[in-house]
Amino acid sequence: MTMNSTQAHYTTKTKFFTLFCAIFITLLLTVILTYQKSSLFFHVVIPTNYLILPFTLILIGIITEVYGHEYAKKIISFALLCNLFIILFVKLTVYLPAAPTWHQQIDYQKTLNLNLSQVIFLLATLIVAQFLNAWLITHLKKYPSLAGLPLRHFLSSWASVFFSLVILTVFSPTNTLTVINTLSLYLITSAGYVLIALPITYSLINTLKNYLHRPEVKTPKSSQKMLEPRYYAVLCLAFILTILISNIVTQKITQFHWLIFDIGTLLFPLAYVINCMVSEIYGYQHAKKMIWLSFLTNSLMILLFQLVLLMPEATSFKNQIPYAEVFSMVPRIFVASVLASFFGEFTNAWVLSKLKIILQGDYIKTRMFAATAVGFFIDSTIFSFVAFFLILPFIKVVDVAIWEYILKNCFVLLCLKPTALLISRLKRVEQIDYFDHNANYNPFFTK
């Protein structure tokens, strides 16, 4: 069933939801991956990721206020599943054998060899705090005369921070005086964060409410029924997470006998498969927005990692140099990823879109393989040379690029049949099968 462009777009009531979800998951991912570092503030040791925690609560507060409690619960639950997968995947990459020419294995292990019990406890505490935050805002909204928007956001955020800090600090292996000092300083700091952010939060919430709940513009009868793509947000967030975690682990080069490749090759092809799904179902314009959103969240993650590195480390934290070695590679990986994704992902979506029109929507498996093969060639070539040139010998860089390309195409071949079935199913559920007639393929314009 072919639908026009009006029907393939979001209703205004859920616009920007995917953006807020992507930022929230990026923040939470950074909190989890930087849990080991401690910083020194006013002679008090504070885990560095505590300084990012209030922003996750503020963001969930905005989502709850604008989109409702149910939407907030969905994104918190989705973030839990995503972070559990990321924790297990990162843990797996630590134990994969490193190539002899890659000399950062010890630093990589010290930085990303996550203690599963500690990390899962941290994640569970943060998720409960997020649910508590959303619950408090929802119930305080029932009493607007007692707790207006600024007050309820301050109370809910601060109460959630207090809950998470008490749980995490009390159960940490430190003495009572350290616990009291850490709690006192951080609760004051977090209260300051929330208070400073309140005017911006208040303004943003009111602006979004006025924009999202404005009366719908009347349209011709043929396009009056505006459909909300139910699964676009899920596919978009899965795409973003795939790229985020790939950019973190892809710096490690592994080798099995004569086969040499970077770890990101195990996961990154999934991003191209998701790109094909979005382009096939929702059209090139939605794929374009998804790719740009991945660039935004990647930039945010890089910024947060660099801020964590710049914060003064506590004397008890002995892994600052390994942290710097691993996370200082991430900006270079980010540049390589952005360049490779810009040309590779957009080419992938463009080839699939054009072939769909030429072949009138038939031969989905052939179109997917052709599109990903072209995209992978561009991606693997650019990424390997930008990321590893002068780090690995030139011949090894060529080997990495060749084997990356072969392995990525093998991955897609294995995914063709289940992906085609899933696309067919989603088309029926969404009632969308978009053809990009007269589409604007310029990647810098979204309309």
C-alpha cells in the first residue's frame, strides 16, 4: 500500500519524542560506562558520573510533563534493556583476543572491564530513580495549587537524586564520614544543577506543550488521516545505540588466525540493516533524520567523555592514564565514524530508495544487499584509514578494511531473509510502504 508523504510523517503530538529519548539513553550510557572514575571536589571524593545523573532526571521530567507518564515508562524500560545489552557486549569485547599489532589491550581492559555486579546494581538504582521521578511528577501535577511546574520538577528531581545517592553511597565500601561528606556535597551540587536548569526546563516545557498541542491544520480528505509510525522511534533508537556502542569498542583490533578486524564489525552492520528498514518502510526523509540524530548523539557522547577526562581525578583513582588512552581514541573514532557514516549511510539509503522506484518495490533482498554492499565499501574504506592510519602498519589497515567489508556483507546475507519478513510485517502494521517520488536527496535538507 503506497501512501503519500503527509501520511508517512508523525502526528505533531509525538514530535521530538525520539530526540529526547536518544539524548536520555546517551546520557544514561555515559553514566554507566564512566562509573569507575572518581573526582575530587573541595577535598571530597565524588564518582564522576554522579555529575551527569541530574541531567537524566531533568530530561525524564520533561518527557513526563510533555508526553505523559506512559511514554516516560516506555523509554525508561527501553533504556534498561538497551543498557543491559551494552554492558554484556562491552564485557564480551574485553575477552576477545587482541591482534598482536594492537598495543592498547591492557588500557582497554582497565577502562572497559566492567564489574557486572556493580554495574547492574548501579543501573537498577538509576532506573528505579527514573521511575520514581516520573511517578512524583505525575502525582504532583494533580495538585497544581500546591506544586506548580517549577516546584514539582525541583522536588521530584532532587528526591530522585537523594534516593539514588543514598542507595549507591551507603552500599559503597567506604567509611561513614566519607559517606556523609559525599552525600552532603553532592546533594547541594545537584540541587544547584536543578535550580539553574529550572528556567530553561520551564520555558522548554511550555514551548513544547504549546507547539505539540496546537490544533491540527486541516488537510484534504485524501491525507486527513495522519498516521503515527509506531515503530519508527524504536528502529531509530536501535540505530543510534548500535552506532554509539560501535564507536566505543571499534578501537580494539582482534585477530583469529589470519582474520583481522575491529570489534565494531561485529555490531555495526546492524546499523545498515536498520537504515534499510527505515528507508524501505518510511522513506528516505525519515532515514535522513535518523542519520543526523545519530550524529547529534555521537557528538554529545564525545563531549561527555571529554568532560569526564578533564575533571580532576581523586588520588584513589589509579586508572586515569588508561581512561585517557581509551577515551582519547573515541574522538578520532568519532571523526572516522561521522565521515564514513555520512557517505556510507546516505549512499545506502539513496541506492535503496532509487532501486525501489526502478524495480517498483520488488526484489527487496536484492535491493538491500546491493545498497549495503555499496554503502559498506565506502564506509569500510573511509573508516579504516581515518581511524587506524599511523596507529597500525599500512598493510594492516588495508587488511582491516578488506576483512571489514567481507564480514559486513556476510552479516547482511545472514540477515536478509528475517529482515525482509520483518519489513513486510511492519508495512502491514504501520500501513505504510513509502516510495520516494520527487524526494529531495540532499542530505543537508530534511524536507
